[in-house]
Amino acid sequence: MKVSTVVAPLGGRALLAAVLAAGCAMDVDQPYGSDKEMLPGSDDDGAEPDEMETSEPDDVETDEPDDAESGSPESQVTSPCALGAPGVYSPFAAPGSYPSGPVDELPWTGAGSYGQLNVYPAGDEDFRGYGSALPKRVECSDDKDRRSHLDVTSGCLDAVAVGDYTRGLVRTNSHDYFRALALGYTPGESDHPIKWTDQGVEYRFLHHGRTGSAGNPGFKVFARYRSEDDLYVASWRFDGVVLIQRKLCGQYTALAVIDDFGPPSANVWHRIGFEADGQQLRLYLDGDLVLSATSSSLSWGTTGIRIDSADGTYIDDWAVYEP
């Protein structure tokens, strides 16, 4: 495999935090509940649920540039843009004070009452909290007030029954994009989500094949996402390219690339994880460290998921953890 890097790669592997076991819950509007048994990493039996309507997005992430595929030179942009620019989405654009710190001090929980702890998803969106009357709409980009712990900004996310399990079903928008961000809150706070510093994010996915050509099709993970113009993103694409990128003021720079890693197989569960730990960035695929880079451009933000041209993908065990 050919590996291209712009910065010196890191050695070693950080310990992955244990993903919480999953569980059944009762409340549909504000999910909560106990742990469920760990899910197997193999194909599941059960028919796909009926298709739900997919809404238009409030914002659509810009396609990754072609020159990023082989490792572009450093961009002229050296710092992130100011928040609040017209037409640029950010969960941190509102005025006020935002809590900030690592995930081990400020875990991923939705907005709750003052002093209330372990509010869903309690670090792990495993779709345990949407009851038994499935399918259930989690959120769409045109209906953002359904859940406090996430923000779907392109497409729709549904909770569906697949065999004996509840999974997340991704519905891309008319441009074939899906994007969702994790929003964490401290107890009693509902307006200012957490600006995580050191953070790790991972999710499992099972796709049924490529459904289009938009956005360099594949599966992506955000880290230190400040706005749609300032973020880190790691990708595992259908063309077999694996890469870590930095986006500053709307300009992408490839930090590390493998051109011929190979695509994720269809109809098999995969896991993708991305860590921002100090200046270290690490990409894990199916539990293995495959790519690393260093960058000091962004020190805080949120995390999230982007899936391009893979409508109908199942996701599960979306966890935000301390790297």
C-alpha cells in the first residue's frame, strides 16, 4: 500500500475506550435506558424497514477536492475562520459561554435538568432509547428539535428494527449526503454545547453498496468540528482511498493518505474511529490503527458522521470517548 503524508506520522496506538454495552429503553421522546447485550460484528438477519421520506438539508458539506486524494501541499490558510459567518453552519455560533474540556471530564449527554446525570445517550448512541414501536424518526435536517444530543444537518436518521436489534438507518438527501453531529451538554445547560478538546469518536456501519457519486463516496468521521468550514475529517472511501484531512476556512489539506487501502465490503459490519489527542490524529478501521498525522490548527470542537452516496446504510454504536 502506498502511503503519502504531509506531516510526520505518529507511532504507537492510543488505548481505545470501551464502547458502552447497548440496551432496551422505554421513553421515545427523551430516550434513556439500561444497557443491552453487545452486538455481533457480522451480518444480521431481518428485512429492511419501509423507506421513510428524506428531507432537504439545511446545509450541505462541500465535496473534498481532487488534489486531496494524493496529498496536497499545505494550504495558505493557517487559522480557522471566525464563527458566525453568514451561511456557514456551526453549533457554536450563538453568543455566550461554552463549556470546554476533554471527553472524560465532559461526557456526551443530551440536555437535561440541572443536576441530572447520565442523560441519553450517556456516551453511546446505540439506538436503545426509541422504544419498540419502530421505525422511529430520530431526526432530519428540516426537523432539528427532535433530539438535543445530536444535530442531523443533511438527510435523515431513523431507528429501525433489524432482526433482534435496533439500528440507525441513514437516509441521504437529494444530493446523496448524510451528516450528523454529536452535541453534548453539561447538567442544566441547553443552549451551549460542549467544545470538546481531546476526543475520540467511532461508529459501526453496514452498507449495501454505493448509491451515487456525490462527495467522494464513502464513510467519514469528524473531529474538532467547529463549523462546516473548520474541522478534521478522516475517510474510508469506496475507491479504496483512506485519508486524514484538515479543513480551514473552507480549504482542505490532506495530512496523510493511503491510496490503495481498499474499500469497505458491502453487507458486512465495519467500524471506523477517529481520535484527536493533543496534536495527534489517529484513524482506526475495524479496530486497527491504519493512519496517523499531526496538526495543531484546531484544539476544540465537536464530533460527527458524514456518509456520502450510501443511502440505506445501517449504523450503530456511535460513541464519543476519551482517546
